[in-house]
Amino acid sequence: MPESRILYLDAYDSFSNNIITLLKDSLPVTVETIKIDDSRFVLNDDAFHTYLSKFDAVVAGPGPGHPAKSKDVGLIGKLWSLPEDCELPVLGICLGFQSFALAFGAKVERLEEPRHGLVRHLTHCDRDILYSIGELHATHYHSLHIRVEHDLEHNRDARLWEPSRTCKQLLPLAWDFSDDVNGTILVAARHCHKPLWGVQYHPESICSSGGAKLIESWWGEACRWNAGRMRKTAVPAALQAPDTQPEKKLKRAGYQEPSAVHWRKISYHETIDVANFVNLLRDHGDGSEPILLESALRDDKPVNAETGRFTIIGLPTTGALQILWSVKDQLLVVEEGGEVVYNQQTATAEVFAALDKAIDKRKAHTGPAEVPFWGGLVGYISYEAGLDTIDVLPAKDGSARPDVWFVLVERSIVIDHVAHVMYAQTIQDNDQAWLNDTNGLLRASSDHQLAGRARLHPDSSGHVVAEPTQTEYCAKVRACQEQLRAGESYELCLTDQTLIHNPAHPWTLYQRLRKANPAPFGAYLHFAKTSTHQNGIEVDVIGSSPERFISWSRSGKCQFRPIKGTVKKTPGMTKARAEALLSSEKERAENLMIVDLIRHDLNGVKGVQNVRVPQLMQVEEYTTLFQLVSVISGDLHPSTPLTAALANSLPPGSMTGAPKKRSCELLRTIEGAAAARGLYSGVLGYLDVGGGGDFSVVIRSAFRWSDEGVWRVGAGGAVTALSEEVAEWEEMLGKRQSLVDVLVGSP
């Protein structure tokens, strides 16, 4: 007997993969997905009808927009008027439900107050697809709702469970009686005669109950209808997905693949001052600027023991391999030995393929197992490069600066702040002399020089060149909320930038930042092109990010740690008080939306299994802030390309909002078409030759281009329907404050 098949119509929502996973996990079916604007069918009804004959049922998914707009619903709108011989069971979710109800006489109206990320108790009829589902708590993401003209004055009237006089074909299945602002809301219904159902909530959300039970009950009803009609699906022709990501062969110089990492282990007993240690390595290096990915300490312990155990000091050699790519000119440049060895226009997919190949050529199979980084590529991916992965046009700032920039690190020092050991490592062959010299240097210095005061370069104060005003920022908050009320987005992560001039050496500024705001993802980078391409552009980055974007181990254990929800540390602010403030409906809604979005991103990685949420909305304490943090995990398949999960999740959902694509398009307009975020709200981290990786979100950070001469400090926050514009302004100021103090303040 052929396996049952469900078609999922994707309306460009950022929760679609969670629904697809719920379908696959709950039912013995295969699921095929197409977009609502699939060009094969939008203007060809006959082709669409033939295509539908291959499926047992359809799920019409959620998405941004209005059900009355054909561009927002696309093929979903065709499901409600199929010829009788083409009819099949359909479940509409949110936008799909609204389109269904609208087609059969209901009205669609704006809510008084949008419900995005809110969890509500629903009252249901305990029949049909909701039979035996029990107590139902459901997550809502909607600004619009259905009116079927029932008399809602008496909300317990039995007539609420019957079709209304104006919508005689729609049978209510569930209501929300708990909303004092919006009143009673219809949240589930079915057609009285056709196999059509819909729900105005997200059964796949991590905070919804009974999601699998709902899907199983709907599928049971769908199978009964198909059996009653003796409907048979056409046997589909074997479909093979086209190769949409062709890879060009990149020219490479002759690197030999190392069979192992060469390393030395050194114990230490006193706390190491990492900044002073970097100075020591600079004094004994070849003149190249070290790369620092620092896990800061507080009271001699990691700020966050889980994410901040290791500090990595990368020591790039002169002429090290560099991989660069710019969104504006789509130019992928590979440098090696000071020469350009590859220079062609390429799509984003080929950029990630180039990163994968660079690691694969240097794949190491043995090394200190407890150390997450043996060597590899260290660098960043800008916000605009992330936009390119989801087909959103970036802001036009007129530059072709590198949006992706990675440098090969073959020599490194890794400090384990928990076990109090250091590792000197090299993945170069015939590098024993360096390894022995460095081992001796570390041993000689571990009890003496490393605990001293870090050396500062000559310092100077800075001044603000440009910054947002409260009037401007609050106007942008209102613009975001108007889009939320219109149903175009569930949440918009609004940001702005402050420009500061400070001529001090970046290393001096980083040392001040790490003292002012120690964080688990500190970063100091100085990247310089070694060839003459792009006139030798350079970039400096100083960062104190608290937020891990994504990490994955060599065995494929993948983790995201989004932060949404912030309370500034002020006199008298305790963790208990912060927990009370961050338990508000607004704060939890912000975090929940990002959790569901990241689950969608991770579920979209081919071969991923067991996507789960081991930590949901817990308060963590940092030096200047309390933050609401969740953890999303999954298991990557051994055949998954190194950068697959990273590439599939950009830009970071905690910096966009949801649905991601539509939200990014809206933010581009609201923030200003010429206001590129650049490195801010992109990601920064490493790809390990052993197969792991770890990237933080570039927040609480500043960056400076050599051809511009000013530091850019980005900050912002998630705007929801419950946001207050002045509070959003103050949150943005609080998040940028530590950087402004460092860059403007005098020594």
C-alpha cells in the first residue's frame, strides 16, 4: 500500500518547519512542501488540480499579511473552490484558517490588541478534531480575527456551537473567552459539509498543548472522508529535487591535510590575565595581530560556566588563507600567501561551500578531545550576508566591504578556565620548533607575567559623531507597531546605530571594554587584506556579547541560546526582582516567538533529529544586565555539511523578528534603506578542523572600517504590540551604554 502523502502550502512563515515536523512525527505520512506562489500553479488551475490529486490532504500554513490579499495567500485561496471531483481534506492554520473562513462568509477584522506570542486557555466543544484533547492551552500569533456574526453577549450560549445565520456553513469548534480587551474570539471551526478545518492558533508552538493530538484527530477525520468518497490519490512520478546550489571548483594552493593536531598541555594555578597574556604573545610573535575569542571571568570564575569555559587566542601566520565575500558585488575572494587565488562572483550558497571545503582540506581526526577548537577558520558573517540567504535585499550603503570574512588559524592557544590548563596547538606540519618555543614560553610565564596588569597603548577620549534621537526612535517603534497591527509581522527587532570617533588603539579599547562588561563571548579582531584587492581594507571589532547564536560539537550536538528579555542592573535590582519583571506577558511573548522561530530554523536543516527545548525562558545574570535565555538543541546527521545549520539559520532570529523574511523586509524600510547594520546583529566565531563550530551574535560590540574611521555601535530591542515606545528607547540606550562609555570616556 503506497504511503499517505500530505501537501504543505508554505506562506513564507517562520514556523512552517515546526508544523511539518509535527506532521511527520505524529502521522505515518510523507510531507511535500511548496510555496504559495509556486509559478507552476498560480496561473494554471488545471496543473494545480492535477498536482493535488497526488495527495491525501493539504495543510494551509500560517504567514504574514491579510487573507483578502491574493499575494499573501496565493494558492491557499484556490483550495476553497475546488471542483467537486478535486476536493480533498484541508487544515488551515492561522492565515490558512482566516482564508478558509473568509471564503465561506466570515469577516476578517483587526484585533484591538494583537496577540503575538501569547498563550491562552481555550474552550472547545470536545468533538470532531478536538475530541478528547483535554485542557487546551494555545499559543497565538495574530493581529486579525474571524467574525462569524454570533451573538457574543452571552458567551456560554449553546448557540455559539452552531453555525450563525450569516455563516451557515461554518461550525465553531473552539472559542477564546479569556480576552478582556478583544472580547470573544473564534479559534477553531470546520465546514459543515466539506472536509475543511481551521484553527486560529499554533499547535506546533513549544507552549501549545495537545498539538499532536489535534493533528492525529484531524488526520483521522481526513482518512474517514477519503474512505467515504473512495478517493484515491494518483501515484506520483519519482521526484528528484534539482540541484539548486551548484558548486564551482575553487582553485587552491597545495595544503596538505594534517592527520592530527600537534599540541602541548600546560597547567596553571593562578588566575590568568588574558589581556596581558595576549601582549606577551604579541611580543614574541611574527608581527601579526592575535585574534581573541575570550570567555571573561568574574570573581575568578567564568561569567557563564556553560558557554564561557574556554578562551581562544588565534595566531594567524603571515599570508594566512583568507576567505572574503561582499553582498554588493557578490564577489568571493580567496587569498593565500598574500595573493588572490580565487576571485569570482558567486551566490551565497557557494560562499558556505568554500568555507566547508577549506575545513575539509584540513580535517583533523585526533587532538585534545576536551578542547572545542583545534584550529580552523575564525571570522564573521554580517547581518546583510544573512539577509542574502533569505532573499531579502540589503540596505544600500554604497560600499562593497566584506560581509563574510574568515581567516585561517593554524596556531592557537586555548585556555580552559575551569580545569586551569592551557593548550598550545598547531595544525601545520613540521611546526615542532614553534610548538616547543611556545610551550616553553607558557610554562615560564604561567606563574609570573600572566597575572600582572595588562599593558595599555596610549589612550584618548572620543566623541559621538551621530546618534539616534528619542523622537526618531520612538517614531520607528510606532511604525513597527502599525505593521504588527496590520498582521504583517508578529515581532520586529528594531535597531539603530551610534557612530563614535576615538583614535585610541583598538586593543586599548577592548581592554577597557572587557573590564567594564565582561562577557562569555568577548572578541577582539583585526582583519587586514594582504593583497591589493579592495585597496587593502581593514576592520577592527571589539565585542562583549552575552549571546551564543549557534554551536555544534564534533559529534553533531547542536545548540542555540537566544536572549530576549532584558533588565538593566541598577542599585537594588536583584535576580529575584529581575525574574519578576521578566515573567511579564510581554517579555515571555518576545522570547517565545524567537524560540519557535529558531526551532523552525533548526528543523529546516536536512537530516536533523530530536529538536528540543531543554531550557525555556530562564533568567541569567551578566555584569550589567539580567537576561531571559532559552536553549534549543538538536542532533545533526553525520553527513550534514559543516556550515549547514549555520547557513540555514541566518540572520539570527533574535535580531529580526518573525516571520523572518517579511520582518526583515519591513525593518529595511523602517530602519532606513541606506542604514546597513553591517557586523552588528551578524554572527562571529569559528569553524573547527575537527568538525565543530561556535558563533555568537554580534551585540554589545563595536566595529570600525579603516576607510571610515568611526566606530559603529548598534543597539535595539524587540518591538511587540505590547511595547511602550519610551521603554523601547530606554532599553536601546541601556544596551549600548557600556560601549559608549568605553569609546567616549577618557582614561
